[in-house]
Amino acid sequence: MNTQKVAVVTGASQGIGAALVTAYRKLGYAVVANSRSITPSDDPMVLAVAGDIADPAVGARVVEQALARFGRIDTLVNNAGVFIAKPFTEYTEADYELVTGINLRGFFEVTRRAVAAMLDQGGGHIVNISTSLTDHARSDVPAALAALTKGGLNAVTRSLAIEYATRGIRVNAVSPGVIRTPMHAPETHEFLAALHPLGRLGEIDEVVDAILYLEHAAFVTGEILNVDGGQSAGH
């Protein structure tokens, strides 16, 4: 039986996702890395699967190629996500399709197939990346579509954790504040830093460390781990 552990990471071409590919390789995992713009890796233990996770066929392809190459899926990190901050009435149908397509449909398609594979092999771990804005709404960052979609991920994290608790599959989430990634232009950093009680942006490795904690925390499931500079506690 194949004992090589395998992690699937979506949104893997930059930021937190790219750092997760490196982190899981350091743990000895093979990694299946997905994003729209991902390029093939020189590392034979990293399989790049290009495609927009909002396309239902892509989630299927990611899991099929993971199983074809490595034979199993031990961890899925649903890191792909899109964030659009606008007053609620200014959101367009295109905004809705984009945000729900990646944040919800992308999650749904890849996760249900990964869970099926995990059930066949007797267990696994899913980590969903949320946002502190779901529980800590701010008047200066109107983000109803983030709340709608990432709030759904928080709820389904708990739901799946309980549904599969007796079958060896743990499901957790990490809920970051604003992290210093390519998503945020440097000129916005001062404003964004001030949104956190700690007064700074989070760093990519701080989110990665939280995910790796959950990876090893065999008695933790259904947890939404805040990595948000204190936002969830108050302001």
C-alpha cells in the first residue's frame, strides 16, 4: 500500500498557497498544486494542475490527477479565494459569479471528491481558509460577498467535521486577518495594518504555521483558528 502522504493545495501559485507547497514538501508530503496560472515544477513530487477552480471540471481533474499520480489524498487545503470589497449595492452579477464560483463552487467540487478518496483510504484532513471579516464586520471594509461565502465555509467546516468525525476525516479552518501577500498593494498596507489590534499585517508564514499546527493536531476538528492580530477578540 502507498504510504507516501499527499497534500492538495488550491490557489498554489503565490502567497499563502505557494508557501504551503514548500511547507508540505518539507514535511515529506507529495503536493498537488492548483491555480489558474501554475507552471510545472522541477520537483517530481510536486504535480501542478492548472485551471480555474471555479470550473467544476477543474476540481474533478485535480483529484483525479492526484490519485492517478500519487494514489491517495491525505490533506486538502482550500486556499483559493477571491475578495472584493464594495458597498453592497455596488456589487454586480459578475462580482457575485466570480466570488461564489471560487469561494463556494470551487470548494464544493474539489472537496467532495477529496472526501470520497479519504473515505476509501480510511481518513484525511481538510483545511479551509476563511477570513476574520465573517465574524468581525467593519464599517470601513464593506465585504458582504466575503461574509456570504467565507461564512459558508466556516459553517460547512463544522458540519463536515461532525459528519465525518467517526470516519477518520478531520475538517478545520484558518481565519486570517489581512496578510502581507501580493493581493494587497503596498500603498494600502498602512490602512490595513491599522485594522488589527496588534497594529500590523499578518505574515504568510504565520498562516502557514497555523495550518501546520492543525495538520498535526489529531484531537482538533471543527476548529476555526483565528490568525487575525486580535480582530476576532474586539477592536
